[in-house]
Amino acid sequence: MSTLDTGAAPGVGAGSTDASPPPEETAETALARTLQRIARGDLLVVVMSFVFAFLIGSVLIVIANQDVREALGYFFDRPSDALTAIWQSITQAYGAMFRGAIFDAPGFTKAADSVREAGGSGTYVLLPALVAGLRPLTETLTVATPLIIASAGMAVSFRAGLFNIGGTGQLIAGAMAAGYVGFTLDLPVVIHLLVCLIAGTLAGGVWGGIAGFLKARFGANEVISTIMLNWIATYLLFFALKTAAFTGANQSQPTSPSVGDNAVLPLLLGSGFRLHAGLLLAAGAAVLLWWLMSRSTIGFHFRAVGSNPRAAQVAGISPSRTAFLVLAVAGALVGLAGAVHVLGTERRLTEGVAGSIGFDAITVALLGRSGPVGIVLAGLLFAGLSTGGRFMESNQGVPLDLVQVIQVLVVLFIAAPPLVRTLIGLRKVDHPGAGARVRGARRARAGSERAAVASGAAGTQGAAGTQGVAESEGPRETQSDTESQSATEAQGATDAQRAAPAGERPEDRTDEQEEER
């Protein structure tokens, strides 16, 4: 008696001779599953996006290099010259980018040699050399500080399902408020700085709250309203810098007076570096983003509305009120970024005070998946590309626009994970078992067609038999026997299909199993 008849478990009792225990998981299977998890993860997509972006950037560097073009002119005579020129152009360009963004090895060596020539040794050589070598890293951290804070504000709106494009306007509003308080008031040291930061935060929150109010009250699209508010803030800054209130006695140039010494963010590494205490505020903004979206009630409301507004409304959460709060909180964080940028780096208001921070923050938030750790890493990366790109332009003559091309390519590849997996030969990861399911569907369709043809033939035969009933009784008996035999075969096929294991059904087979069959 089989296992199906007795109901015994496989490998137990009478059924032990018919069914064997499942095989143990081998190391190859575990490794394959681990590789599959890696292939399906976001980390591989991000890493390969940068690889492809830098490969395309390498092609552009080669095209723009004059020595490479000259060497390619006599490529067939001396191909080694062209290959050497191509390799040197790429390595020197990216080496200069690394040198300008993270560590300046030649500067480190030069400073160490200078101290040794002056009679120094030991730590007297190491410390000045490290200061010279790590100077590019401090510049990268300085550029990344307002970018991380603004990206945290963008992440709040993105995780709540609102696409906030108003980073530039909110940053300008915060910078204008903080700068105006900084050069008009005269308060004690700590109080003056706190008042400036609070003023910038409130101004950014109000500017973002305008778009939130239009969204909540009138259903205005936040993309359109925030873009328009960007232009309003930009031209409002242009107008303000032409008035006596913002220019003071220097009305000939569109710049404001410098903020007071009491309102300046303190420097962390002394006067020789630009790195200021805003870096601590950037770290605090990342922690605040984590707490707000993962541990607070209002953050839960934000995420609930972003996931399913209708279900959130049924649960008692107002989508309109939440939309207003989301854009106000996001604007407050971006306004704080503007205040930090003015009080720590710029020290005064200019027409280009916002730069590209507002739009770069959108890219960084998307690249960092709107998470605190991802935003910090993406912000450091984009800041490194910016500072390293400037040094690459001055040292190697590579256009700074190449950095913008690399940034855009990174975002393009990250926005299309199937494209990246296709380029690296992992297209089937996005749709595992699709080939087997398609083949199973084709076989099922072919079987249905054959069954339809067979039923049509049986119907024709049945009609012929009915017509001959009056002539003799024999055909009737033959027809009955045929129908009984067909029913028996159909029942047997059904039983066999039920008895077959689930893994043996055609539609459940994997691509590898189909190839083995």
C-alpha cells in the first residue's frame, strides 16, 4: 500500500519504501541562494550604477583629451602610444578627483618633507602632514553639511508620498531669514546664533507650509506649487538685495553685509579650515529623520498617508492635515540647511547663495532611499564629486561638467534597476521562473487545444452513432464502451495529476529543471 493510501508521512511506516526524505541543503544551494539575495538587493544596483557611470565618464574623458586624439591619429603605426595615453588620461583624471575630494597624497609628502628639512621628527612630522593630506576631506564635509540637512527634509516628504521640488525656495527663505537676523541684530554669542538658526528654520517651514496649505485646502499639486515657489523665492532674493534693508551701505553690489561674529557657526578645526559646527547639526538631522519617521506618532501618520491615503483616512488620519504638516516639517529642515549654509560657509547673502543645493538634495534623498544612513553616504558622495571635480578641472583640465554627467548617469541607472541587472546579465532576477511559467502556459494552451479537437471528434462520432441507432443495436453498445473507456482514462489522468508532487507540475518548474528535462 502506498503512502497516499495509508496517509502515513513520507519515510514512516508502510510508506517508507515509496517516498524518500527530502535531500539536505548543500553548500552549493546555500551559496546560490545567498548570491540570489545579493543580486536582488539594492546594494548591487547602487554599486553597479556608479561603475557604469564612471565607465561612461571614462569614455568622455578620453574623447576630451588632446593627447589621446593625437595618439589615435597614428594608432595603426604605434598602438601602444594610444593605449598608454588612454590609460593615463583616465587614471590621472580620477586620481585628481580622489586627491581633491578625500586625501592629497602629494600634499602629505610635501608637508612631511618640509618639516623634516626644518629638523622635525616623529609626531612633529606626522601631524602637519596629516593636516595637509586631509584638507580635501574637510572641504568635502563642509560641502556635504547643508546637503545632508536639506536631503533629510526631502526624505520626509518623499516617505509621506509627496514629491517636494521646492528645496531651492525653502533654502533661500531660510538663508534670507537667518542672514537678515545675523547682520541686523546684536545679541550675545550663543543666543544670537540660536535665534538665527530658529529664524531660518521657521522661514523654511512657512515657505513649505504654503505649498502644504494649497495642497490641503484646494488640492493643488505639490509639484507645481513648489516649483513656482522656487521662482518666487529666487526673485524675492534678487529684489531684496537691491534694497537698503538687505544691502546696507553697500548698495552698488547685490550682496548683504556679513553676519555678526556672534552669529557665525564656530569652526571645528581652527581658522585654517572651513569645517564648522554645522556638521554636528547634519548628524542631528539624520538622527531626527530616523526618530521622526520610525519612532514617533506623527511619523507613523506620515508613512500611513504615503502608503495608502484612503486606508489612513478610514483609520482616522486626515490626509489633508498630514500633507500640510509634511511639507511644513520638510520645509523647516531645508530652511535649517539654508541657515547653516549662510552662517557657516557663505557668511553673507548673494544672488547665488542657494547654488544647486536644493536640487541636489532631491537627488541625494532618492539615492539614499530616503533613509538616514543612505542620505549621509549619498551626501558625502555627491559632495566628494563636487570638490574632487573642481580640483580635477584645475589640475587635469577636465571640464567640471563631466561631474554633472556622472551624477545624472548615477541617478538614471539607480532609477532603472532592471536596466542595471540586464547589463550585468541578471535580467531573470526581476522575474524569477518567468521562462518556466511561459512554457507551462504554452503547454497548457496546447493541451486545451488538443482536448477541444478530441471532444469535437468525439461529438462527431456520437452524432454518427445516434444516426445508426435505428439500424442496429451493436453500434450503441460500442459507443457506450468507448465513452466508458474515455471517462476511465480521464479519471486516471486526474488522479495521476493529483498524486504528482507540487514541484513536478509544469507551471512550477524552474528554468534549470526545464533544461534538465
